[in-house]
Amino acid sequence: MSIIKCDIVSAEKAIFNGEASLVVASGIEGELGIAPRHTPLMTQLKPGEIRVIQEDGSEEHFYVSGGMMEVQPYKVSILADTALRADDIDEAAAIKAKEEAEQLLQDKSKKQDLAKVQADLAKAIAQIHAVSRLKKNLKR
């Protein structure tokens, strides 16, 4: 089985640097699965989970706040403002942020930046999803 090099970098630091048999990310136009020898591309990422599947079948899970992904035949580079390992996400804080954003969307009496509230909601949902996927894989 061939491998592809994968780098995940946030604005603060490198989060992951290793090899994979498949990298799965949420592009703005849908889910992308990147395998070795993939056609070169560059795409914008939406807030969501990045899964790095290694040759032995094990998976590493990450959350990115959005960003860019560049794909070359043997290398994937993911650049994000915020990138976290799924097991570093504070699930309780993400759930609270989701609930607060949902309340703001329902409260028509307060003036708020709708786009910001929706972005905060999407971020919280993506973090919760990354954590729940990690927990599900740990149970296997």
C-alpha cells in the first residue's frame, strides 16, 4: 500500500506531521478523500473534522476551523487558523457554545450578527462531531 505525507498546521504550531494511506477532509463543496497519487488540487475547507487514516487502519482525528488544503500526488498540506487534535477539544465547552448560538438564533428581540452566530454554531457542531467520532472509534 502506498502512503501520502500529511501536514496539518495551525496559525500557532504544527499539529500533525506524518504519513497516511488516506486523508479525509470537509471541503466547501463536500467531503474529500485524498489517497496517494491524487490529482493536485487546492480547496478551501469548512469548519470540520480531518481524519488521517494510517496504513495499519488506525485513525487520528482533528478539528479545523476552516482553512486551505493543498494536495500534491504524495503530500497533503492543511493550513488552518485553528487546528486541534480531537482529544484536545473541550466537549462541554463546545456543547455550551452550540446551545448559546442556538438560543441567539431563536431570540428575535436581540440584534446580532447573524453570520457570526451561524459560524459559531457551525464551529461548535463540528467540534462536537469530531469528539463523538473519536469516542466511537475508541470503543471499537
